[in-house]
Amino acid sequence: MSILVFDTRPVMFKQSRLGKNNKPFILYKFRTLAVKGYSDFEFSHEDVTKMGRFLRASGFDEIPQLLNVIKGEMSLVGPRPLPEEYVDLLNGYSKTRSLIKPGITGLVQTKGGNELDWPERFRLDDAYASDISFKKDIIILLKTVLSPFKTKITQSKTLTHSI
């Protein structure tokens, strides 16, 4: 609700993404960008609203994707779904990522996320898709849930050491 108070409408961001077998579906997220029309991959950090920074840092912007999980379009863990227009990126790189449902979080997010280049992301997605296990999913979920706290702890230590 605070998105509406601080950042106006629309509250939700909807975008066509690639699901299992590259079948398109509509992905839901809380809107974090001030400028409409940007994809979730094409923006500068100045475009992120104040509330959007919090939502992204905490991962709360992903909560509406639970609706996608309930609808059977996504799972909790798996490769992040790409925008439809990114389908050409898959050619030549990824062999297995599109054979499974995309996830709210995945192996890529625990290994560096957006800091990784596309070939490395696709390599990790293929590694995950080739060797799925309940135990690995639990580990990925735990790392994802704990990562905002780890970032805060790391930032606190850096600040303390620099004083």
C-alpha cells in the first residue's frame, strides 16, 4: 500500500515473459521504476523510486509473482523468466533452461545475479535445470531469504572498518 502513497499508480508492473518451453505469460511485480515503459532489465538506477529501492533490496517487489506460482506459470525456484523480446539471447547459449518453469529466485541470484554476464547466467541456469533437487531448492530459497540480511551485515562491517 505504501507504493501507492509514495510512488503513485500503477502499483503493479506487468510484463510478458518467457515461461516453460518459451511459452509467454504475464509476470507480476510491484512497480519500482518512476518511468513507465522500461523493462525490468533496461533502466538506470536513477529511474528507481525511493520505495522501489527498498522493494528491490528486500526482494519484496517479487511477492506478486506468488500469483504466477499459484497459476502454475512459475515455481519458487528456477531460472528467472526473461522478457519475450530476449528470446534471441537464448539461441546458442541455453539448452535446458526453457524446459522447466521459471522461478521467483534461482541459482543465478545466489551466485551474483545481475553482476554476472549473460553466458554465465545461462550456464548456471542450465546447471540448475540439469540437476534439480528438493535439497538444492531449499538451499537456494534459504540463501535468497537471508541475502538482504547478509548485505546489511556486510555494509555495517564496511562502515565500521572505514571509521
